[in-house]
Amino acid sequence: MSTRPYRSSVREQAAGLTRTAILDAAERLFAEHGYVRITIARVAEAAAATPTAV
């Protein structure tokens, strides 16, 4: 018995948007405050994402 692989184009699109939001937020925060002063939680908050997504 074989299983069909799960693929969701909606989920893939949402993941791409989240990835872009995280990268944009991180870039902005690093430029404003420096790399050492920014935490994952702060990037997640700025990107409206969960820390586990970052």
C-alpha cells in the first residue's frame, strides 16, 4: 500500500510569504540596532510570526 504525498500550494505560498516577512524584518532590525542586539523573538514579533518559524 502506497501513500500519496501531501502537497498544498496554499501552504507553500503561505510559507513563502512568512519567509519573506521574516527576512525583511530581520534585515530592518539588524540595520537599525545591530546584529548582536536583536533576538529571534524580536524578529518573530516584527514579522508577525511565531519564534519557531524563525
